[in-house]
Amino acid sequence: MALDMACQVLKPNGTFVAKLFQGQGSDDFLKDVRSRFERVKIRKPLASRPRSREVYVLAQGFMV
């Protein structure tokens, strides 16, 4: 999983960006991200279709 790899290589206060498709397991993933980073934002691109479940997760402030 991308988050696991990021946690192995990120330095303290690092940033993680990931594309996420909302659905089964996405709530657990976001809960995990929020437990490892100080700030987490979820953004849907303007170019994304309204019915698309595509979002981007921006997590800043990696906590070792």
C-alpha cells in the first residue's frame, strides 16, 4: 500500500499525496492517514465528473 511505503521513507513533517476512489475501505484508509499526519485535506478535482468517486488526499506533517 502506498501509505505503508510513504511511512517508511518520509521524514518528520513530510507530505503524502494519493488518489483515492471512495468506497469500501476508504473510511478506514482515511482514519489511518489522519492518525499519522497533522493535517489531512480531501479534494475533488474540478475536472472530475460529478458522479466519479475520485478524490485526492493531501496529508501534511508526518508524525514519526
